[in-house]
Amino acid sequence: MTLFIPKALYENEITKVLDEIRYSYGMLTRKGYIFGLIAIDQDAKIIAIDSGFDKKLNYWDLSSIGAALYGVARQAQDFFDTEELIRATLVFKDLLLYVKSVGEIQLEKKGKRDILVILLVDNDVNLGVLILQMKKFASKIRQSIIQNQSVMTKLQMNEDELKKHLRELKKKVFEST
């Protein structure tokens, strides 16, 4: 089943940066397969997906799983009283789900929000190169988010506003099928 993906998620400046990560990784290694890259906030609000995102994947579920993984990792960080969280990873026999914070965005109503990039890749991907690419492009992702007023407005939404927004998106999804 192919999911409808709203254009706002893959036709923006943040998507261009995610595409740059994918492209530069491919040019450097030509190894492994990237199923998708997603930029979200710590509450799983989807900011952007890369334009090569595998259309068979459910980007809603992937963002939720990525945010939950990051949340569990942050709880472990607090529990073990450790230094800054670097990344969180789930390794399966055939897949790897990787979540990395690329920095924080200061919001008027909500304070600082972590911006995360979620990667779903096969086991042949060179994760070290991808990590370097994400570090290289982190500031560009943050700048693109700050400059995108539509995204900043969505990140400011409270829970009720977000639910209303999601209902409107679902209507569009189900109208198109």
C-alpha cells in the first residue's frame, strides 16, 4: 500500500537538505540502501521527509517510533546520569533505525525543542559516513527550519491544535485514495 504524502512534507527547504545528505552519502560510498530520512521534533511532529522516501513506508509510524526511541534514550541518559546523548539506534537483522538530534530550536511558546533526523537503512549502509553527513548538514537543517514560517507555526502548536491539524491532513489523505 502506498501512502499519500502531503507536498508540504517533501517540497520544502528542509527536504532539500535531507536530499543533500542522501546524495552526498551515495557519492561518497555507493554502498547500502537508505529507505528514508525524516526530520521531526522531539514530539514526533513531522517537519520534512526526503524526496526519495520509500512510499511503502508509513512515515507517521516511523516518526512515532523514532521519537519514542529518542525519548527512551533520554530517560536512560537521566537514569544513568550520563553526558549528552549522541544518538539512539535499533539494529535488526536486516534494518537499522537511527535517530540523531541535530540541535535545538528556540520556540516562543514552548521553549527549546530538539530537532531529530530519523534514518531507516539496510545493514550495508556505512553508518559512520552517514553520521558525518548529518553533522555536516545539522546547522543547515536548523537554519532551514527557522526560516520556514509554516514549519515554525506547526512546531508551536499545542496538543489540541495539533489534533485538529492532523484531522485535516487525514481528510486530505483519505480524499485522495
